Amino acid sequence: MRMWETKRPREEPRRIGSLVDEILAESGYLTVCKEYDIVRRWPAIAMGRFAEMSSCERVENGVLYVKVRSASWRQEAVYRKRELLERIRKEFGCPTMKDIVFY
């Protein structure tokens, strides 16, 4: 046996994406990345006319801050808050999102 050869069993190759997720999870950054991804994906989350009338500005400590164009759309947003949070948690894979503030 040569010097650089070892008797370790070979591991199966892994996808780079799963390795990156694992490293981010171990360091605590995966949650942060998912939360900021929600900001970017807001139009897909809000859908339709509501997405046009609102814009996701930021996320802080699991709270999403969404700017809404008018008081009537803000009222609509408040009615849809529970539905939006459920979609964010389940469909968009961010279970750490705690609340949405509409302003």
C-alpha cells in the first residue's frame, strides 16, 4: 500500500447544495438565509394584486416588515396574515417566521 492510500471506507458523493445547507445549518446561518429569501420571494408569496400593492422591506428576528400602498390594502393584509404566515412556513420552508408587520 502506498503512503497516500488509506483503508478508510469511501463515502458516497454528495451534492454541493446539501453540503452548503449542512454547513449553514451548523453555523446558524441557514435560518437567516431562508428568512432573507422570503423577502426576495414576496411577490410569489403574496400573489396577484396584493403582491402588486405591497412590498416586503426587511426581516428582523423572524418578523417580516411589509409596506402596503393604502389603508384598505393594509386591512386586506391583516385579514390574510395567518394564511401568509402558513404559506411562508410550509410552502416556502421557513418555519422560523413568527410574524408579519404591515405598515
